[in-house]
Amino acid sequence: MSIATAPFVMAPETELLLQQICDSVFPIGAYSHSYGLETYIQLDRVRDVGTAWEYLASTLRYPLTYTELLGMRLSYEHAAAGLGEDGLSQGAVAELAELEAHLSALKVPAETRTASEKLAARFIRTTEGLGVLGEREAAAYRAYAAARPSHAVNAAYGVFGALAGMDLEHLLHRYLYAQVSALVVTCVKSVPLSQTAGQELIIRSVPLQVAAVEHALTAGEELLGLSMPGFDVRCIEHESLYSRLYMS
């Protein structure tokens, strides 16, 4: 049975750690980024509940599924398979470095690429300081962190989740919910929408969230980065907006 589908029961402490690292107050700066959504709002492409839903649904079906979640799953699997008595194998370190180079190349807009790297750096620094990994897992995490000068935030989550003994499916669901919630908060603040409308968008997105995780768990690596060019275009345009509240 594959890592992605094996039954897994997490200890309560691990479940709470998963909640902590996916919480909106976890200090990595994720709230500072809109990933092009601010451009859509300024162009009046996202202007009400209906258009906010269209944006959210498209984002769930493409970049969140085939870049964020699929990249996280692959990094989780490399870390889990490569963990040995002495830490992370050289082969796993090399595979993770290659995966992250691929993830970096997929992020055409400079702002989103830099955002992912900054969030990853803060995530790695913060999680290392928590002291929750065992000795060999901590050694493996250090080897991963030292292998490249920069990392992708979804890959960092995947590696840490594997080393911390988190269930992959739970990790994907929690991470995805955090991304959806952040996008909805941006819509509520910037369109603007009511708080109630925001919560209705989140609950409406639940079937798409479930489907996104299912697809990410079963998709082949050749689908990594499947998206739509409009998302990249809006992220590139964001770099030259006259006035903006978000860093990407």
C-alpha cells in the first residue's frame, strides 16, 4: 500500500502540531500575500460574491491542486521514503532538491517565487526552533534545509509533516483549508464582502477541497504545475500596480 493511501492514526500531540503549523497566526507572513488576487480585484474581475466564487473555484481546481498540494505530496513521499537510522539519505536529499528546483521554475512571476521562498525560510526556522522532532528526524530536517539556499513552502510543509509523523491526507486537507481561508479573507477585506458571505464561500468550497486532495493524492508527477496562464499574468501585473496592500 502506498504512503498516500495507507491508514494512519495520529497521536493527539501530532494532530495539535498540525493545527498549529497551519494556523493563520503561525508566524511565517502568509497573510502578506494575495498571489495575484489583488490584481483581479483592482481590474474588477473579482468584484462580488459570484466572481469571488469563480476565482476561488478555479484556484482550487488548478494551482492549489497541481502545484501546492501535489508538490507537497511528492516532498512528503521523498522524505518519508528516505528517512533512515542516520537521517535523510543522500538520494532523498537529491530528489527533494530536484523537486524544489522544478517547483521554483514553475513559479514564473518573481513575486510568487520570492514569496514561496520567504515563507519557506520562516517556516523552516520556526519549526526547527519548536524542538518537536526526534534526533534522527531533526538531523534529516537539517540535511534538507542545508541542501539548497532556498526552498518552496509547500515542499517544506511536506518534509516537516513526514518527519513529524503527520498523516499525509490530513496534512493536505489542513494546509488547503488554510489557503482557502486566506483567499476568502482577502476577498472579504478587499472586494469587500460581508463576513457571512465569506463563510458561505468557504463552506461552498468544501466539495472542491475534498476533490483537490483526492486528485493530489493520485495524480502523476507529470501533472505537477498544471494551471491556467491567467493566474501567472495577474501575478506579474501585480508587480506594477500603482497602489497595493499585499506583497504578491
